[in-house]
Amino acid sequence: MRLLHTSDWHLGRAFHRVNMLGAQAEFIGHLVTTAREREVDAVVVSGDVYDRAVPPLAAVELFDDALHRLADLGVPTVMISGNHDSARRLGVGAGLIGRAGIHLRTEASACGTPVVLTDAHGDVAFYGLPYLEPALVKDEFGVEKAGHETVLAAAMDRVRADLATRAPGTRSVVLAHAFVTGGEASDSERDITVGGVASVPAGVFAGVDYAALGHLHGSQTITERVRYSGSPLPYSFSETDHRKSMWLVDLDPEGSLSAERIDCPVPRELARIRGHLDDLLADPALERHEEAWIEATLTDPVRPADPMARLTERFPHTLSLVFDPERAHEDPDISYARRLAGRSEQQIAEDFVAHVRGAGPDAAEQAVLRDAFDAVRADEAVREVAR
Ligand SMILES: [Mn+2]
């Protein structure tokens, strides 16, 4: 059984001011061509099909086009909803689309009901676990404490219970949208922290032959059998060093696995450049970046005039301008943005308490802050899902 694993298309998302629909359409074409040329038995899409609960019309049309092309190809496809998708909207028509061989799994209650595909060596059960927002699915799974690990573990218990009822030798694939511990995040995933914890240990996926993950936007191998495909396109400059790709996975009759990385088309290189404006405009070593999408960090001690206009003369695709002026190390006038960079909301709030009171929060106060952030995120998630 040969699978093509992808995720995090984020159809409709822009990269800074660049509309990415053209690049997204090119990726869909590449996916369909790869599935045909490499004689793929199944395509798996592990969530974040769209970027938003209510995507722009052009993104919905592109998704419709993708569904038709996959159905015409006759390669069965299993898809789940991610934390950016509205599960209910994405799930509309799933029953009908399923008759065309495209299986959309957007409901937590169906975790233990696989899509079963068969090859010459027997059955392969595909379990589609949509993104499980702990506050929304805790009743479904009967868990007391709504955290990512408890709900995902309960969903995987259903998977293993179902698998145990199937013929010996049945191979299994799980699609999930989650942050697995040890995975590396970028700047373009939405924070899913609940109870101060965003991630789940890879061990929750024990007992299945392959876990096809979505959520993190860099391709990564957590274990041989637990992998992220990453997004097919970059959605932040923190992804400058990513190699965007899909996994072509072969599951042999005994369940051994081999995986090959299939590169995605690159619409334009990314580059981050840093220095004084005059140096960036003159440095011959930067010639290779002249056609790239650029994030420029200017370190001039005094902000130069018209920096964007001057930069775009040499680098016409400059999209992001950051100011990080060189100053003496002890300068108290260090910028607010720089002090906050890389700190979590929780850390910032705790620093604030320490700043105004002279002593940081104790454990009980930390819990109050954590609960407040959780309540805001849960409220956002509920509103997103209901949209
Ligand atoms: Mn995503």
C-alpha cells in the first residue's frame, strides 16, 4: 500500500501581501500528478485544508477543483479537519463526497470508524481523527480533565479497540492534527495551548503502523512511523530554511515502512537579510537573493529615510521590514517588541505581575493566569467552530 501524505494547505492564506492561490493551485496539480505517476493507492490530507473557518470564495473553488481532480484520478483520499478549519462547514456533503472516494472525517464521534482500503495483501484501516479541541470533545470521550493528551489518548483507545476486532494482519494508518512533543514549530501555526500544555507525547500513537500528522508546518520525522508532512508552501519567514514536501510512504504486507520525500514546487525562494541599509544595497553576496521574497532587518542606529522604496529597487519582492537598531548593550531604551520576542503570553503576564508588584506570581496565581488564557482560547475556538 503506497500513500501520499500531505497537510496544512491553508487554502486562501496569503504570504504577507502576496496572494498564494496561484501557488496553491500549482501545488494541487503537483499532488495529482505525483499520485498518478507514482501509482499511489491512497492520498491522506491531515487537516488545515483551509486557513479560516469561513474561507474566501476563490479558496472554496480551488478545494472543489481539487476534489474533482482527485475523484477523476480514482485514488481514494482521506482528509480530516484541522484547527483552522470549521469542522462542520468542511464536513457538509461528506457523505456524498465519500461516494466519489474522497473520505472527509470531521467528527470526533467517528474516530473509531475507519475507511478500509484493500490491496493485494489485505486490508488497511485509515482512522481519521479530526483536530480535537479539548473543551469541545471532552464529553464525547468522557474525560474529566480536558487536555490534548487525555482526549487524543481516548480517541486512540477507540482506534486500537476497533483494530483489535479486525482480521489479523490488518494494517493501520491514523490521520491526526496535533502538536507532538519534540516537533519543531514555526511562526505560522496558531497556538493551541490548553492548561499550559500544547503538545502530546508520540507514544499516544502506539499500535498503528503509520501516524500521518498535520499542524506543524515543517516536514519532520518524530519516529519512523510518526511523521509530519508540513505545509506545501511557506506561510511565514520563519520557514525560510524549510524544504516543503510530502511523504510517499510504502507499507509492505508485514507492516514495515519506507518513506520518500517528494518536493513541492517552489513559487519563489525566501531570504532573510540583515544589516545596515547601505550595506544591503551594495553587498555583492546578496545578488543571489535579488529575486527572492525578502525579510530585511535593518540594524542602522538611526532609522533611514524611505527604507522600503530603496530596498525594493534592488529587491523588488521585499515583503517584510524589521528594525533592530544597534545600540549599547545596557541601553534601557530597548524596544518593547524586542523584549517580548520569543516569550509566551503566560511569561509576559507573569513578568508584568513581577514588574508592578516587585514579586512574580506564586503557583496559585500562575494557575489563575493560565486559566484566563485557556478561557480566551477556548472561547475563540468555540466561536471559530460555530461559524
Ligand atoms: Mn496548519
